[in-house]
Amino acid sequence: MFDDFDVDRRPFVLIWEVTQACGLACRHCRADAKPERHPDELTTAEGKRLLDDAAEFGDGQLVVLSGGDPLAREDLTELISHGDDLGHRMTLTPSGTASLTPDRVEALAEAGVQRMAVSLDGATRESHDRFRGERSFGDTVTAVRAAREDGLPLQINTTVCAETVEELPAIRDRVRDLGAVLWSVFFLVPVGRGRILDPISPERAEAVMEWLHDVAEAERFGVKTTEAPFYRRVGLQRDGDDAGVRRRGGITAGRGFAFVSHTGETYPSGFLPKSAGNVRDRSVVDIYRNSGLFESLREPDQFAGKCGACEFRRVCGGSRSRAFAATGDPTGSDPLCPYVPEGFDGKLPTRLEGESRGVTDAAD
């Protein structure tokens, strides 16, 4: 579990964006993906060296191969097998396209993938395809069924923004019906194509966090949030279970989390595109442990504004990615969190564009 990790020494999650190529043009895409592969992507040999280096983190390193669409790389199963041989826990986030056939899913499982994560951003074919692209819903459901047949644990990712928030209860029902083991709820950070979307308001986000805790208590699948660590603060205020709250959340950009881009640049998160070094020049282990950027993100007492003053800064810490998007400073305050520490009289973070637009509570 995350609680047993020394986040100064290793990430709980290491993501490698193996490509930015993708056949979809999702409205929120962090990578602003394009159909063609980039000519300067890490090669097969460089990718294997990255996985070799990552073994220095320790046994059972969780490695997520993401994109773009990882299936755009013809060496994908070779890379998965190599990581599996090294003892990594290899997982995959493919795009919901026609290339994700049952045969491909079976081959991925045989190569050593231990979990597959697919995205569901609408409860119906119409709403999901409007957000991600024509026929994506059907291709995603086909892949989900194939994963279940192959005994491959399934994670479902959902982006929360003004366009999707009303459908969260219905998406929750889909997550249950599809037999997922984890629902990962991503709160919009305005990077890439996601800059054109409206986030929800901080007050609405707080209500969604409360509702997600209800979901986590009621459902058999797990619930986690991405780029919304104040989920843990809400849980702590709700039931006082510090340890349980940290287990249900766990990591933030640069603290238990690292992201290697398709060209080898290493970021605290894919949503925080500030490089701390390139794996072609330095080991990912050295970058994670010793770069000034990563070290600064593991020092919440040094954060600026209300995040640095908050009594929950060590169980939350705020979204470093959203702080960077809003202020250009990754140690700034998270504008999505509405909580103000008692006695804090400093400047409050400026809300991101679109946050004032309200919608009804995400609840049954």
C-alpha cells in the first residue's frame, strides 16, 4: 500500500507516455494527441533501458504505459514483456478505438499486463462519443468485455468537468455493471485540448468529493481521485480516519508520482509539463530522487498561499498541476479547493476561467 512507501525514494506510480499518436481527438486531451507518431519518441532500446533503470526503485514498481494510444506502437507487447520480466507491475491505458480488439486484449494479457484502464466520459453512447469521438463507446465496451474474459482487472477513468459532472451517477452505474475494480475520477486541469473546457466550481467540487466518499462506501469497486487530493481532506473531516483517507488517495505530482514523456522528458505529472530532466541523459531514479523540482513538491511546508498554511497539507497538499496551470508556480495554491485554513488572511488563488458556472449537485 501507499502508506508503506518512502515517497522520497520511489514513486508509487511511474507513467511512461510511450507515444502521443492516437486515432481519437478527445476534447480534454492533455497530450493534444495527433494521428502520427513523433519521430523523436524513445526507441525500443531506449524504452527498455528506461524500464531497466526503473527496476532500481525496487521490486514490484507499478509502471503505466500510456499515450496517446500505446497500441500505436508495434513494439508494445515487447516492452510489456520486458517490464514484466524485470518484475514491474505493468499496466496499460489504451484508447477506446477499433484497434483495441479482443485479440489485442488477449495478446496484451499474455505479454504480462496486470491491469487495463479505459476511459468512460459519458454514461451513454451519445455523450461519451461526443466527448471522445465517434464509435469510441462501442469500441471501449468491446474491450471491457474482452478484458473480463481474459481475467484482466479493469480500471475505468472519468474526467470531471462542467460537461460531464451531471452524468457521474449514471457513469457510476456503468462502472459497477462493467465489473471494474477501480473508478479513477480525474478532475480537469486546463492543459492541452482541455484548456477549452469549463471546470466545475470549487463548491461543486467539494460536493462531488462528499458524494464520491459515499460511492466508495457503498460500492465493491474502489474509488480514487486524480488531481484532486483534497478528496482526502474531505474524508478526514468527514470521519477522522487519517490512515484510511490516505489509502484512498495517496499520491500527488512529484510525490509518489512521476511521468516520462514520449521523448524522455520527466515531469512530476503529465498535467504538470515542467521537465526535471531527460531519461536519455539521466536515470529516471536520479531525476525522481534528486532533482530540485521533485524535491520541492515533496515539501508541503514550503508551499505558497493557503496550501502551505493548511493543516491538511501533508494528507492533501493540493493539485500541484492545477496550481502550475493557474499561476505558473507548481508550489502555489490549488484554485479548485474551496477550503480556507482558519486564521489565513493571505491572498486566495484566482479561480480558473469557467469555475463560476454552476450545475446541480452530483448525487442520486
